[in-house]
Amino acid sequence: MKHTYCQNDEERRWFLTNEIELFRYRFNLMTKTEQLSYLKNSPNIKQFYDVVNDEQKQELKQELINSSSSFHYTHIQQTFDEVTYFRVRFQHVPDLVRLRRCYLRAGYAYISEHDIISFVLQQYRTSLSYQMTCASKKFHLMKKLDTRIASVLKVLGMKRTVGVTTTNFNENEQTETITYDMLDTLAKKSYPLCMRHLHEQMTKQHHLKHLGRLQYRLFLKGIGLSLDECLKFFRNEFVSNGSMNPTQFEREHVYNIRHAYGQEGKHTSYTPYSCVKIIQDPPPGVNEYHGCPYRHWDPNTLKQRLSTNYGIHDEQVLNEIVDRSQNHHYQIACQIYFEYQHNVKNHGIGINHPNQYFNESRKILTGGATASTKPTES
């Protein structure tokens, strides 16, 4: 496979991305014991980390707890003695350093078992990138020695599916005219949880950080919000609380919004993020609200918010969503949420894109699909 996808930069990036996500999926399926065993026995990893002993862990207790992500903070506080911590060179976990999700001391990053995946993936990426470079050099030699092998590998490379998942989302499927003043109502009735959370935080905080803005504005583009209406929405939210003046908004945000709609730069019309893309992206840090709630919220937070904020009071449904999330079946958890919010059973749409969720919701609410009873409002 390495030889198949080592022939140019695009194919190498595609192969690396999908191999890393497959590795992430398999690693997350392991138990804690299995993960520790893997770290201990992997020659490319074991030389680059130390397990923090109990004495040092207690010495740094408050610093380690404070460096936890907001989503794991309460859980780590309650179970600190059972949590395993690792010490790695800070350059091996650049994403955690950027998000301030590790404790830094004397050139080392102290990370919990909840974030060890970042270190493992970084090492795996480095190793796989090196292997791909070597494979590329061998491929050119192989092509000269035996043209038949080169032909076979070329055909295999053409069989790949571009992207990591099918989306079941068609941007031309929109039939409603959406304006920015409709978004509050649409968020309550037809948004998936990830986008509803972003919208609520946007209208509450009058601000979203970069990844949240990017994720949400592409979703809005996908549901049919025009460029002018999108600019009105962001301008109204960013300027309304007085924290940003109109001139600052024009300078800092208008270009990026126009760019997402293909009106600036290379004039590429960017597509909204799929579920897999959102799940794979860096997790939210402090005061960040992007990502997949089923992936990034801890079980207690997820259950509490679903019950208190989103009107799910059926204990069986709550437990099923949390259970699916804990077992890494995030899209199935989203499917259960969809079915509950719309009072449909076994709808069978297979949620894999936030805009697909929105489209299916609008079909039900506007009579384009059959629900078992009148949809709920929460």
C-alpha cells in the first residue's frame, strides 16, 4: 500500500491521513491496559516517554489537574489517583502545547492518559512519513526494473475513494430560503448537536474562536445561507456587545467569510465539514466550542446537557447516547439524538454529515418525510 500511494504529494497526504485515522480508531478501541502495553512494546515510542511515578505525580497534582482540558477537568479531579501521566518532550505534542492541555516543565510536557493519543499519533505520523519517503525512492527504482509492477500499483492507486467517508450531503438539495434571523429557530429544531452548541455559544458569547468560526460558517453556507446573510449574522453577533467595532469586524472577519464562499483568494467554494472531519480535528481547548460533542464531551457533561439543555428526559435514551459515545460510535449517538428530537424510529438515514442531518430534519418538519408523531421542540 505504501508503494501504491507514494508517487506524489497528494497521494502521500491522502494515505497518511487515512492510515493515521485508522490507527486512531484502533487505538481508541483498546483498553487502558492494552494501550499501556502497546506503548511499552513499541520500539518507535517507548524510548520517547516516561511514566510519571506516584511521588512526582502527587508533587505536581494541582498543576496536572489545572492543565487538563475543560472536558476532562472534573473527571480527573475526582479520579486523579487512578489517572496515569506521561512525560514527553514538548515538541512531540505540539497540538497539546498549542491548546494548553499539558503541564510544561524544563522542556517536557506532562500529559494524562486521556491525551496520550496525541503523542502516539505524532510518533506514528513521523515514522510513517519516513517510510513513505523511502517507498517513493524505491518506487522509481522499481519502475525502471519492472514496468509490470509499476502498472499494477498505478491501477491500485486509481481505485482509492477521495476523502474519508461518503457524506450523503448534496449542497444543491436546499429548497428553503434561509435568512439570518431564522437561525435561532432552526438551531432549536433542525441543527445537529455540534452546530446547535456552536450557535448557542456564538449568540451567548458574541464570539467564536477560529476553528469554531470555520466549522460553523461552512455549515451555514451548506444550509443555504447566502453570503450577504452570513455577513449580517456574524456582523450582528460580533459587534452587538460592543467588544468589536464595525471597522475591526470588516478588517478581521469579512475576508475570511467571503473566502469560504469562494469570493476571495483562489475563488474556491469550500464544502462544509463532514462528521469524520469534525471528529478528527483537534479537540476544543479552553473557551473553544467546535468539535463533536459525542467525541469531546465527557459522559457526565454529555448526559447533563442533553437532559437540562436539550430536552431529553428519557433515561434509556440518555444512557444509550452516552454508551454509544463512550464506545466511539459517535455518529450512531447522533442518529439516536436525531430520532428522539424528531420522534422517528429506525429512520435509517445514517448520519455522517451535519448538513445531511439538517436536510433530513427539514424534510420531516416540512412534510417531506414521515415521522411517528409530531416532532418535539426543545
